[in-house]
Amino acid sequence: MADQRSLVTVVGTRKRVDVALPAAAPVGEYAGRLADLCGQDSHDVFPPAWSLTPAGGAPLALEETLADAGIADGAVLYLIDVAGDPGGEPAIEDIEELVADQTEDYRSKESPRGLVVIGLSLAWLAAAGVVLLWLHGGLAAAIGMTLAALVLLGTSWGLQQRRSAVPPALTLAMSLASAACMATAGGLLFAELSADLWWVGVIAGANLGMIMSLATTPEIILFAVELQMLVAGLLVPLFLPLRVNAAEASAAVVVAAVALLGGSKWISASITAWASKPPKASAPMAQAVTVMLVRARGVLTFVIAGPVLALTIAQPVLALSGNWWAIALSAVAGAALLVRTKQAGFRSEAVAFGVAGLTGVFSAIGAIAERFFGTGGTAVALVIGGFVVLGIGVLITLVELPITESTTDVSLAGAAAAGRRSVAEVVGMLCNLAVAPLAMGVYGVYGELADIGAGIIN
């Protein structure tokens, strides 16, 4: 570097020149003249902004000098247009073509119209079953719903042979719809025998329909649903001899549903492990575990769906009965479900528990307020309760409370997490323990025991 000049070689696309450049001057002041000397040309839309770059290095900033960049004498520099588009020519697209392409892409991702029509037909048959039960359709309606169930089973089996054209979820939905048709047929048939036994027919028909569905579509999800139908069937021998009322039946349903939810993770994991094929020896273990986890998650959704639906219906019935034991059972079961949302491993699981839990608490608050404060007090209590829930949700959203290992259990087997239990877990455990004693109160067990004790004393 002599007299503050750098002796360098500048290479362009057509020529190369050996020049002495001012070491202390910004590159942008003379890079344009160097481009003219090298016969450089630019084909970009915007005017070029020439700079220099060493081989394999980044371009020098236009305000940077050779001295600042540490360029020594004898260096080889290359001309580069820093304003040019590195992607080449600008992309010019027609808006109408772009909209048409995007629309066609969305249409290709939509469900085929035939599948939509089949789904609507299943909803039609389900609605028809409810209407026929409501209208006491009689023997002819029972025969019609039985035929509909058989047609659905046959269609499901036929479509199952063409899995490439029909999604498995559709055949599963048709199998469930056939079970619903059989439940309606059973309810109508038993209603002909005795108007008070229609619900027994619904349970019996649903179990028969699920067994028939399992025979044609052996899916583990159907097995999980049938397990819940079996529990409902086991309650029938309890209800019939005791001639229970709506509140007493709802109390038994709450006890059974809470017990099922308590073992839901173990049940889903066991069903998945039993129904899954053993992995091949060459298959990686991580892949096999991932597949089983995905299937267990799907089974878990169906395992908790039945108990959650039953609780959502039974808790308002308990609260509206006017029995203090029943109201307390609705509140305690709802609180137990809300605590369980904190232990949920998946968001869908937490949403289901939250909806059922809020239903129980909502019903209990409304019943208590109606008893003490009338309609006006009920309205105020429910509105305040809604704002309390809203405030809790906003607080959780803003604060993002951390979930620690000691307060979370996401294992499919339901094993308790190590560490000290939180207050919420203790409250949830106490609520679960109180469900059965409160249900006994709904059945009047404590009153009977009190009368027996009084009789013994007297």
C-alpha cells in the first residue's frame, strides 16, 4: 500500500484491470467507474449499485473503505451489483390466475360431495331415531330402524373393502350410526311391552348394535364405545328392582362415570396395547411407540366422551331435583372434573372435562340461588359466576402459569407424578372420594340408617 493507495486486481464479467485505488475513500465513490472500465452491464430493473467483494467473502458496504476492510496490495476483487435481485428476474403473477389457482387448491382439499351426502344421511337417520322415540312410533318403526341398522352395517362392510376410495372414519361413523338405529329399535320395542321400560330397550339395543358393528368393523374405537355401553347395561339390574327416580338414576350414573374417568388412561392404554400388532424386528422402537401413542390418544378421546356426556346430562338432573344431597353431588362432581383439567395430557381431554365440570357447578349454583334468592338471585349468581370463570381464564392467559412435573400427569397409564401433591390435586382427590357417599345420600341411605338407629334407641 503506497501513498494511501492499494494495488489490486478488479475482475468483471468481461474484463479485468490492475489499478491503484485510494485506500481511504469509500468504495461507492469509484466502483461505478471501475464497472465502466471492465465493461460491466446490468440487466436489472433498478439502477445498479456496484461494489467490490473478495473471493468467497461478503460484498463491501458502499461506505466502507479498502483500509477498513483490510484489503492488502495484490488482492483480487470482484465487481458485484449489491442492488440486484439475488433471485433473478422479478416474479410477475396475474392476480386472477393466482386467485383461481388458490381456489382450485382449496377445492381439491375439501371432502368429496358423495362423502358429505353420506354424512348428512347418517345425521338424518339419527334425527329420525330421536323423533320416533319421542312419538312412540311402535312396532313398525322398530322394524324400520332395525332394517336401517342392517343396511348401514352392510354398506359399511362393503365400503371397507375399498379403503383406497373411502376414509376409515366414514365406515366407523356408519357403524356407530347403525348402533344408534339399533338403540332406537330396542327402545321402541320395549316401549310396546311397557311404556316405562323404553330406556332399558335403548341400552339393550345399543349393546346389540355395537356387538354387530364390531363383527363387521373390528376397530378398537368401537370396542372402547362398547365397553361404556356394557357399563350402562350393568346399571339396569340396579335400577329396575329399586324403581329409582330420575335423581337416583343420575346419582348412579355420576358414580359410574367418575369411576370410568378415573381409569380412562389405563383403559385406553390397555385397549391399544391389546389390539396393536407387535412391531417388526426391523422397525425402530421409537416409531412403534409413536404409533401406539397416537392410537391411544384417539382411543382416549372416545373413552372419556361417554362418561363426560353422561355427566353433562346427569348433573343438571341432580341439581333440578331439589334434593340437597343431589345438589351437593352435582357441585362436588363438577369440582372434581375441573380439577382433572389440570391433569389432562391433551387439550381435547381438558376441554371435555372443563365443559362437564362447569355444567355441574353451573347447575348447583343455579339450584342453590333459586332455593334461597329466587329467580333474580339466580340470575345474579350465574352472571357473577360467569365473570369469575372469565377472570380465571384471563389470568391464566396473561400469567401463563407454569405446569411442573409435580402437578402434571400425562402418562397413558395414569401413574401418579413424583413429588409433593398440589392443593388442587388434594381437593380433586377429596371430591372423588365424596362422590359415592353423596350418592348414598341421594338414595336415602343415611335417612334409613337414622331411622333404624332411632328405632333401636326407642
